[in-house]
Amino acid sequence: MIRTYDDLELGYVKEVLERGQLGWITPGGMQEQFEKAFARFVGAKVAMSRNNAMNGLAEAISVSGAGAATEVLCDPIVHFGALAAVWFNAVPRFVDVEYDTYNMDPASLRANVTELSRAVVVTHHWGYPARIDEIRQILDETNKEIAEKLADEMRADVSAAVQERVRKLVSEWSQSTWDHAPVSVPDDARAILEAHVCGLIRDCIAAVRAAAGGE
Ligand SMILES: Cc1ncc(COP(=O)(O)O)c(C=O)c1O
């Protein structure tokens, strides 16, 4: 077997053993030092190490909002992302890979993102880096498209509900005010009222989206 450690690594092992604390909650311990050094090396603000890769994947899925009736986009070559998805009752949806690297194909990712998508698990297979920048850009774009589509659907739902409510209120009001001689409210007056209330609601939605950082 090729020896891949020398006195440097053996010194670290000795240091840990002499410290007498093998748990992970050891301020300034090896884990913290490793995370800081790794973050510096890859140019990230922070790095978090885990005891194994499945735990890391499970944690990532758990904070993504994936669960029953949602999907996690995974590569089909190794099964670990899909396993993490099913642990949280989410459905793995397999995205195709590129012929040369076997890594996730950004074009196939774009074709597979849906309103049910909550997370994407990307594997860098066998030392070939996946096209993460492109994948991130596609996710930013598709997130925006889906958010706009959902907002449009919500606006349509709200408009329909408001129209129905206004229709009902106007009828009830005309009945109760002139109990014995109900007045009929002209359809065009009703339509103006409905349009006015729907306009107010549209303005409210736009204001909420603007406050949340949307357009
Ligand atoms: C790409 C990938 N993800 C996750 C795992 C799971 O790793 P672990 O055994 O550390 O939980 C493996 C294991 O080979 C892997 O190759």
C-alpha cells in the first residue's frame, strides 16, 4: 500500500489524542481548523464538515423545503442524491448527464425544473467538475420564471374570488336595504366595483413583491 501520510499527519493525530477530546464540539479543535483551512482554500466564506457524505446530503435536502409531493433533481449515475430525497419523502427526478463527463447536463436540468422542484443534487463525478456556474444561472432564471407564473396564477385566483365576493355582497346589500322592494344593481355598476377592488388587490400584491425585493 502506498503510504500517504508522514510525520505531519502523525503529529496531528498525536495532538488530538493528547487533547483527550474526540467529540466535534471542541473549539479550536481539528475540525474547526480543517473547516477554516478548507474555506480559505476554496475561497468560500465558511465550510462545514460532516461525518459522512450522506449526512451532508440529508442536511442539505432537509433545509431545502423538499418533502412529500415535491421533487429533488438528481443525477442518475450515482444514487446518493435520490436516496437523500426519498429519506424526506420527496420524489427524485433524474436529470440527464453529458456524454463526456457523466456530469449533470445543464440543458436537461432546464427541461426538468418544475414548480415541484425544491433542490438539485449535483455530483462532480470522478474528478470532473460539473458546470456549476451554468447550473446556478439556470436555477436563478427558472426560479424567477416560476415565481412570476405563480404570482400570475395567484392574481387570477384572487380576481375570481374578489369578483364572486363583490357580486354576493352587492346582492345581499340590495336585498337587506330594501327588504320589501329589493333594488337591482346595474351590471355595469357591479363590474366597475369589481374592477376597482381587483385593482386595489393588484396594487397590494405589487407592493408586497417590491418590499420582498421583486420587481
Ligand atoms: C457521490 C457520492 N455521494 C455520497 C456518497 C456517500 O458517502 P458516505 O459513505 O460518506 O455517506 C458517496 C459514496 O461513495 C458518493 O460517491
